[in-house]
Amino acid sequence: MLRRVREVFARANGQATPLYGAAAAVAVAVPLLAGSLSGHAAQGSMAALGAYLVALRAPEGPYGAQARSLTVGVVIVAVGAAVGGLLSGHLWPAVIVVPPLVALGVAVPRIGPTAGLAVLLSAVRPPSADVLNTGGLELIGGLLTAGLLLAPWPARRLRPLRGALSEAADGVAEALDAVAEDVGAHDAEVLDAVELTNPDLLAVTRIPDWEAKRRAASEALTAARATYALYRTGRGRSDPTRPERLIDALGRVLHETVTLQAVLEAAKNYPPDREWRLETQTAISALAARLRLLAGAIATAGEAPLGREESAAVRRMGRAAEHIRRAGLAGDEDLVAVALIGQVRRSIDRIAGEVASTRRIVKSGLRIGLGPPRMPDTLDPMPVWDRLRRAVRTRSPTFRQVSRVFVTAVVSMALAAALKIPHGHWMTITAMLSLRATYGETVERLLQRVGGTAAGSVVAAIILTLAPGQATVAVIVFVFAMAGFAMRSVNFSYWALFGTPLAMMLLDFSTPADWRTAGERIGLTFAGTLMSYLAVRLLWPAGHFERLPVQLERLLRTHAGLVRGTADVLAGGSVRLAHDTIVAAERAAEAVAETRTRLGHERLPDTGLIDELRRAVDAAHRTRDHLIAVARLSREQAVDTGPIPEILDRLADQLEEAAALLEEPDDRDPDAAAPVEELKEELADLDTHLSTLTRRRRAEIKAGVGRDEPTPLRHALLQVSGTRHTIRALRRDAGTVIESSLEAAEPRP
């Protein structure tokens, strides 16, 4: 237990944000200082409270998105303060009004806890005859916070986008580096048996995990697309901007890297006799280095060097591949090995071309215009109503969490009202802000809040007791606000430590508190902690396990659609895999991965189930990579691919049949053959087809056909040799997805 407590308090979840802390501190402290100097301390504390509540929203993303979030926050705070003023001195009406607002904030992330806090903190103030004045003062404070946070907007408008694009380029470069290091990798079994604790030694002795790097690059690209989507450009997909073209180019580089890795795996099984690894590794590393230069140029707005447009390492690799090709035509190398090295060369050339295209985009400058505000696509409330009905009908995890928070807020406020507990709102705040979707997350937050609140309350009592005047308290508020808001993203414990004195000084600014208030605050925090713990233990399970069959069924069906899309590309029915199909499969896998993470936070996690889900998700990621590689290897020309389309159709059938079994689990035959054991005949036919193509290609060359002439046999040999190893790996990983999904969906005791 003590070890877990240490881990909770020592964990760093993010980076410090000093600019955010400074802006929030100024917005909170200036009204206090102005109020104390002008003799209107109560009015100053109201404006400071509005600034504090808006700053709590911690807006992220582009400045346009921050402006929209802050605008919503300012309006909510102003209206909430007015409503809270009407409820001031009326405990039971507050019990009726506040909990639904708290629950609404959980259900609608755009609202968040701002509405509930604004009403609650205004309701606990002494009654005031001028309710509108209270709302107006908090509106002024909120506008001050918004203005300070958005002040850098004109000069730093594109900085979030540049950061996201730079991270995406870095992520793709790391994926390329992982492929390069795997080309000439040593046997890692000996080093894997040695336990290393030094991270520097681990980085040197361990081969980068290709799958982890590929997923990280994909997530970075997804984040870049999401960041770009937050900008109002006023242009559609038919007229892409430079950032949009850059994201698309990086996506093509990543997909070609997936293809390259698949071909390299095949080439390591059928290597040529002549040396090829060193030049290949150097060329890939050089391309990764060029991408890193571009990432630096993106982040610095062109101040960092772009690097040269062409790469000597890529040219040397081309010469090595040409040497192997000529040896193969002379009969000194196996034609399958020659074809694989040819595919490696083509992938590297394509990546080099895309990197050069990316360089030209970056060199031109990443500028986007300003578009007019967009109205919602529809004002029809029915889609929202339908989602609400579905959430209630299915008792989704979000609905359960909203209900749990609502009940906890009602009970805590009712107890405070019935027992007339002084400062009882601290218990409600602790209870409503500590509840999380899972047991583990809730316990972690409770530990952080209890420790930080206890220490912070003592500090606040000392300050409020010893501070000589309100102006001094305002300066101390500035210090605590800056530390709290700046360190909030690092660890919630820091926020509890610095935010507790901050909140107490804001609420008690005009009527300073003492040691008794600090003791009550600590006791009420413990009471709120106990209520949160009881709520997460007793009020309904989270519901993540119940949703697993639906999520696993979606995982299987989306990947079946991806397999059929790949078969369609091979058959010439489409030019490339549809991006939406790839994204749908990726999101289905991410949904299962998120559920796996949630299940790991349960009080007694089912390690067997979590392992099955991990295997299913990892195999799904590999399956998607295999299909991308097969589709890109088959895009040049329609050729005789032998039994590959039939194999893909059979795999799609197996995935769909497994999805149907999740709908009707009673139809599952426990004695049925595992999917990985099937398709043996088709794979044997694929080997025979490749051997036949090799013999026919040799006969074609002996018959006098030009060695460089692009004949159908040459194209067929290139494609089939490149996809053979990938198809076998695809069959294995698709079988793992099916088996692990069915096993994970089995009823648990």
C-alpha cells in the first residue's frame, strides 16, 4: 500500500505550464489587490472567483478552440454565479439544483465541472440583494482570464499546429529508425535475458519495438489531424491547405514504411548472397534523419535547416540493389531474393520521394487563412436525444458514471443541509471532483486529494492567521495560483497542495478564516473521500466488461471489411484501400484497448482477460499493417496473384463468422479447428504459384526477353514474392484476433 501511495505522489503525468500559471495567477490576484486597495474586498473576491473558475477549464489546442472553450466557460460562470446568488441562504433548493448540474458536466465534457462549481460556490456565500451584480463581477473576472490566456493568439496562432505537425514528423521518423535498426539487428535473446535498469543502456542494447513506434506515429498523425480540424480555414477537402497536404504526405510515408517493414521481413527469410543490409539500413536511417530535420524546421517556423533534397545513401542503396538484380539475371542469385530486394528499393525510393515532397511543402511555409465561424450542421435535437435514450437503455459506462456522480452529489449536499454542517460544500466538492470512471482511478485521485488537501489546509490556516492584511493575502494568492496552475498538469497532488490554500483564501478573503476552518476543511475532505470511495464500490459496476462483446464484434467486422477491401485492390476493383476503412478498423482496436485499460483499473482486475485483450489488440494492429502492405505492394499493375484473393476472402469470412459467434455465443463449437490451422492448402498453393512464376521468369529471360522489359511475369514475381511472407503473417495474426476475441468474450465466473 505504501509503495502505491509513493507511486501516486511521484508520478509525472505531464509537463509544467508556467505561462498558463502566470496568466491564471494575474487574473486571480489583480481583482483581489484592486478590491483590497479600493475598500471593496468582497467585490474583488467575487471577480477573482470568476477568474479562478474559468482558469480551471485549462483549455488546450489551437487558440481558436481555446477561445470557444473559454467563451463557454465565461458564460457558464456568469449564469452560474447569478443562479447561485439566488440560492444563497436556501440550502434545500441548492440540493435540488446543484447535483443535476454536476451530473450534466460529467455527461457533457464541454461544460465540465464549471457549472456545478459556479452555482455551488456562489450559493454558499452570504445572501446578496443584487444577484446580477454578483454574476457581473464573476463575468468580469472570467473575461480577464480569457483575455490573458488568449493574448498571445495573434503571434502564436499556428504554434499548436506546428507542434502537432512536428511531433507527427518525429513519430514517423522514429518508425523509420525502428525499421532501420531491425535490418541489421543482432540476436537480442542473450541481452533480453539480462535485467537492465539503466535507461541509457536499455536504449542502446534493445531494438526499438516496431509495433510500438508504428502505433505512436499513427497516434501522432491522428492528433495532428485533430488539431488541424480545430482551425477555421474556410476551405474544403477539394482545396487542401499546406498543413493538410503535409499531414497526407506524412501518412503516405508511414504507410510505405509499413510496406517496407513487411518486405524486409520477407527479405530476411530469403536473403541474397551479396551484401545488402548495410546500404539498406543506412538509406532508411538517412531518410529518418531528413524527416527529423523537417520536424525541426516545422517547429521553428523555418529557422532550422531543411537538409538536402536528395540523399546519397538512397542512391548507394539503389546501386547495391541493381548489382543484386544483375546477378540474379545472370543466374547467380535466387530470383525470389532479387524480387524482394527490388521491392525494398522501390519502397525506399517512394519514401524518399514523399520526404522530398514534404520538404517542398515545409519550405513553402505552413500558412493557413482565417475562415468564418461555422454554424452547427444541424440544430435538430433528436440525434442528442437518441444518444441519450441509447445510453440509458444500454446502461453505458458514461450513463453509470453520470448516475454515480449525481447520487453522490445529492447525498453529500443533503447531509450537509440536514446536519447544517458549516463549510459543508467542501465535502461535496471533494466527492464530485474525485469520482472517476474506475475504481483504480478514483482511489488514485482520492489519495492525491487527501494528502494535498491536508497539507494545503494547514498552510492556508497559517497564512490567513498570520497575514497582516488583504493586500498581502492577494500577493500570496498570486504565488499559490501560479504554482498550482503551472504544476496542475504534472500531478494532481500539486494542485491539491497549492489549490487548497488558493480556494480557501478566495472564499474567505473578506472574512479571514482560522485554524478551526482548516480543521473543518480537512475533516470534510476526509468525509467526501469516504463518500467517493463508497460510491465507486457500491453504486453499480463500471459496465466496461458488459460492452466487450459489442466492441469485439465491431473489431472483427471492421477488420473483415479491411480484408475485403484489400482483396478488391488485388482484383483491380479499387486503386487503394479507403482511408475511412483503415481508420474504422484502427478506432475499433483503440476502443478495445481503452476498455482493457479500464478493466486494469478495477479493484480486482482479471489478468487473464486483460492479457487476452492485449493479444487481440496487438494482433489487430499487425493485421492492419499486413493489409496495408499487401494493398500497396499490389498497386502497380494487375497481375496473376494466384490464390491470394481467395485467401483474403476466406480470412474475411472467418472474421465475420467469429463476429456472428459473438452475437450468438451458443453456436460456438468448442471442437472446431483454430483459424490459424486452416488455409493450409491455399498457402501451399501460394508457394507452388511462386515457384511456377520463378521458373517461367527464368524461361522468359532465356528466351531472349529483355532483362529490363516490364513483362507481366516480372510484375507478378515482384508482387507475389513480396506478399507471400506477409500473407502468412496475416493468416497467423488474424487467427490470433479471432481466438483472443472469442476467449475474451467467454462468460467469467
